[in-house]
Amino acid sequence: MKTVFEAFPEIVFADATYKLLDSRIPVFVLLVEDGNGQSEIAAIGLLVNELHETLKWFFQTFQKNNPASMNTNVFMTDKDMNERKVINDIFPDAKILICLFHALRTFHREITCDKLGITPQERDQSKVLFEKLCYSDNEEEYQKLYDTLKSFAPAQVMDYFNKNWHPIRNEWVVGMTYNAGNFLNRTNNRLESFNGKLKSVIDSFSNLQEFFEKLFVVLKCLRIERDSKALHIVQKWPTTKFLNAVEEQYFRLLTPYTFDFLKKQLQQKSTIVESTSTDQSCSCAFFRSMKLPCKHIFKKREQESLSLFDPTICDNRWTRNYYTKSHVVFNTLSNDQVQCSSLSITHQPEQRTRCLTSHEKFRKASMYSTKISEILSTVSNDQFHRKIEQLKLIINCWANNKELSIKLLEDDICVLNDYIIEEEVDVEEEVDVEEEVDVEEEDTADIANYKEAYLLNI
Ligand SMILES: [Zn+2]
């Protein structure tokens, strides 16, 4: 949607999805994040292939139809060289970040005993260190880990790493990607989620007519969902009590999505002993990435007896006024109806539990399956096989829609609480790469014969 892109062009997530069309051509999707954290489709292209010239046409057409793209600071992609080179040529001022999931996947695929002639131990050690490098907070931490890598990694691994990863570390080392202002997005999960929805509605290898009919059904559903959340901003008011007047002021200023981040930072300021920030800016990941005041700035302002509420530190894209003025659903409403200042805030009883989307269920379930894998990787061989059999039983029952009850052996009851997973993850401290909903397999065979290409710019 052009209007959404015009208002929120700062970061564009780009990737292709496959096997939707019988002609086997890739469907290229560009997606943005709005001021309330919602994903919006900026463009969809059906490309005959992913060669340089084709991608160039796609991005140039997108640029021509969307002048706001001159304000795009960041593109997030996988590690495809063609795509990255084209984006770099057409948008020379934008930074290109590599999705963390794709970075790890590419490294795992390339660092193998067969490809590099290394031992399994060398391979495993290299992979572990690469993952640590990915999660480095800054250049200093990266350099220390890089020195460690040099101290043990075989020459083949170092050659590969120095050629493909070291020179572009700003594009994939998490702590450094925050400098680009990626709004804490480390992966292309937003895009994977959309592609997952496409695949749940559009049958594999559909013909063009079926594809377009169902594509517009998906887009319509997503728009209804997004518009309903937008209206929620002005129609529904908080169900939680504010701790103080500052919280309430920020709530009035910012979209609900943004306010949740800010509220955490306000509450975490008490954990800061000595702040090294100024009262307006900070070097931490949250401030660099979100362009919002962080816990360090709040601490500093508290120490200097300054008001904790300062709208000038908040990027305009996150404000309610900007959101409502730029959102299509409010176009028919008068300004009086959407001005935050004209609305009163009411405190309501505890929020009801809302239904989770399938993607949210998937992500939540993934946390538990990861925990299970962690536990199983540490048990003895006998225990491992026994527990795998138990898991198979559970999977079989659930897959066949059968219920089962699980009975604890009496002696083990005391350990029940040991494996509770913390579901409220602090974004800054989050360390695990998020799972993708749907892992794409490249399949671009037999596409060279198709001569037409399509671009949707909605
Ligand atoms: Zn900070």
C-alpha cells in the first residue's frame, strides 16, 4: 500500500517466496513496519527469475512508483549477492542488513567437512563461534571473538570467513545492525509470517488467475485486521493502570505498540546504577535502533531532576498523531475524532485473554520445543531414546486429534517448576534467533522461459 509506505518507509524487508505459481516463478515481496508495529505490504513482484537485470527492473519500478523510497534507510534481505548488489546500486544511501536467521543458515550450509576439508570438531567449533560473533554487542566484542576464531580455525574456514563475512560485519552482527535503525528487527520474520499466510491460502503451483484471486483475499483480510487494530487505538483505552503521570503522558503520545517498549524502559531505569548517556541520547542498542528514550536516558534525567517526559526524544513515526494522520482508515474521520488530546482515558478492569493467531501460537510453541531439545541434548543415551519415544507418542496423539494425560512419577513431582519458560522476553537481552514459520527452498528451475513479469504496488 502506497500510503503506508509513504508514511513509514524507513525499513524495507525484502525476500522471495517460491512454489506458489505453476510457472514456478518467484513471488518477490517488499514489506514495511508501521508506527504501531504492524507489517504492511509495500509491493509484490512476480519475477521471471532472480537475475541481476530482473531484480534491477523490480527495484527501479518500485523506486519510480514510490518517491518516498528516498527515505528508506535500511533493507533487510538474505545473503543473495544479486539482490544486495541491485539494492546497493539503486539505493546507495540505504544500509543493507542480513536477516540473522539467513546468516546462520548460510554459514551452517557453507562450513561443512566436505566443502572445506575440515574435521567435524573444527566444523562444530567454527559454527559455535560464528553464532557468538552474530550476537556480539559491538565492534570491541566482535574483535575479541574474531581473534579467538583466528587462534583455532583452519585456514579454509578463515579464508571463507574473511572473504564473505568479516568485511560486511556491520550488516549481520546484531549489536552493529542496531546502528542502522532497524527498530529491533533482527530477522525477516515479518516477511516469513506473510509468506506463511500466502501459502496457507494459495495452493502450491496455482495458475495465475487462482493466484491473484487468492492473493487479494489474503491482502483484504490483512487490511481488515490492520484497520481494526488502528481503530482500536482511538476507540479502546488502556486496561492497565498507569504507575505515574509520566507513563500516562507517554501513553497519550505514542501508539500502544511503542508505549509497551517505553513502559519497560521506564520501569527498568531503577536497575541502572550510573548512566553514561546524556539526557537526550544514548549509545545503547534500544536507543540506536528504536529512536526512543531508553532506561539510561531516563536515569540521567532523573539524576539531573529533569522531567522524564520529553516528546522531542521520541521519533515522530511512533506517535499516535502521526499514525492516525497517515493511516488510511482515519481518512474519513475528522481531526477532532482522532486527536489524542480530545480523548479521555479510563481505567478498566483486567484485560481479557485474547485469541492467539496461528503465527503467535507457532512462536510460543517453538519456545517450548527448543527447551525440550536443550534438555534432551544433555541427557544420557538411554534416557534420550526413552524420552524420544515419549515425544513420538505425544506427537502421534496430537496429530490424530487424540487427547492424552501425562502422569508424573511420584519422586519427580518436586522438579515441576524447574522448566518454566519466561515468555516475556526483554528485546535487548533476547539472545536466541527467532524461528521462521516457513523455510523457503530455492526452486527456480525452468523459469528462464517465462518472459512476462508483474509488479503489484498496492
Ligand atoms: Zn540507553
